[in-house]
Amino acid sequence: MLFDDMRHGAAATCPPTVPTAAPARGRGGAALRALLATLALLAAAAADAGSAAILVYHRFGEVVADSMTTRTATFAAQLVRLRAEGYAIVPLATVVDGLAGRAPLPEKAVAITVDDGHRTVYTELLPIIRRERLPVTLFIYPSAIANAAYALTWEQLAEIVVSGLVDVQSHTWWHPDFRVERRRLAPDAYRQFVREQLEKPRRTLRSRLGTEAAMLAWPFGIHDAELETAAAEAGYRAAFALGERHASDRDPPLALPRYLIVDGLGVAGLLRLLRDGARRAPEAPR
Ligand SMILES: [Zn+2]
């Protein structure tokens, strides 16, 4: 039901059609042309408001310890430059509501997400979040929390949530590769496995942090129509994959693309990625 509501909402935000100009002459014609030019500008603005950039980071640190680490200094420099270039860094929920037509979406909206619940979210990122009043969404898989050496603890997560700037969402229960599990399991067992991977994090986040996780990041970006249906049934209203382009109001809400950010992009590379990706957002209804 939620899924249908969101699709309906997205369709309602399609930019208006600009009337084609009929041949016009004289002063009246000039006024008409000016009016049509204004309408075209308004339509272009509406089209811009229908997309946003969603970034996904993983780990932070002083040095690039692995391919998923972004140097904290690189991240800080990217923030400064994004803001200087007129990007509006907004909560992910604002992007989701904006794409669904439930709320206004600022122009050049950017949402920052961080996957996997690495402890450097606490040691490196949280000070920046507080200093910059930065809205961030974390996607965690709760089986790792307080268990894996690299992962955050529940106490750290609770402290992060108290900042009021961070929401914690689901990255499934243990970050499976759904393609592998589909091959490994019988159809019924696979469906049960998917259901548990999607439902258990919501229950755990509710009991551990008192939060309602309505958003999901697909592990490895892997998803298909069956998984999207299962996510809607489990209560998710938005889900995120990977893709080098903006998310658009024409994208299915349970398969919104995010830009994978790695340290090598630096500042200039990130800006280039966003400029190119804005042009790749789908323009025709799907
Ligand atoms: Zn992940």
C-alpha cells in the first residue's frame, strides 16, 4: 500500500507540459513569446526539483586504509565546496518526501548516507556532524553492531542519535548477497530468509534505539522486483541501490540510486560526478 502511495505521489509531481508556441506576430506575439519563455523556465525549475544527489560513504580516517575509506580531510573539503557551489545538504527523508511529491525539494539537494556502521562514524564523522550541523543517514546491519571489531556499539549509536542530526536505518540483518542466497536456498526458504533479513533490523532498531526504520540500503546495491515487493511488505517506504546518477521522481522509490564515494574522487571529482549524474537522471516516465 505504501509502495503504491509513493508511486502515485511521484507521478503527481511530473513537470507540467509546456504548450508549443503558435506562430505569433506583432506586440501581442512578443508578449506571448515572453510568456512562453517564462513558462519554459518554470517548467525547467520544476524538472530540477524532481531530482537529488544521494551520496554513500563507508569509512573515514586519516589515511586511506582500504578502498572504502575516505580521508576525513577529503570529506570536510567536499562539504565546504558543495556548499560553496550552492548544493543544499538535506536529510535523506527530505529527498524521499520531495521525490514523492509530499514536500518541497530544494534545488541542488544532496543527501549524505553512510553504510555498514563502521566505528569511524563515531570517532571521525560525529565531530564533523556536530560542528557543521550536518544531516546524515546511517544504514547499519544490526548483527554486526557490538559484535564485529570494526563496528559501532549500541551505546555509540545511541549517542549519535541523540545529536538529533542522524537517523539510523536498515542495511538488512547481516548484509547478505541476495543473488548467492537465492542460488543456495529452496524458493520457500529463500522467501523466508529475505523476510527475516528485512524485518529483523526494523524490530531491533525499534527496541534498541526507539527508532522507526522506514528506509533500506540494499547490500552491494543488489535488488530486483521480488526483493522490492518484499521490502514494501516489510514496511519500507524507500530503498537505495547504487548508480552514478541523481535519484529522480521517475525512479521507483524502492530502487533509488546513490553515488558511491571513494577517496580518489577528491573534491573536483565529486563535483564532476554530480554535474554528469544530474544529466543522467531519467526524464521519461518509467
Ligand atoms: Zn554495505
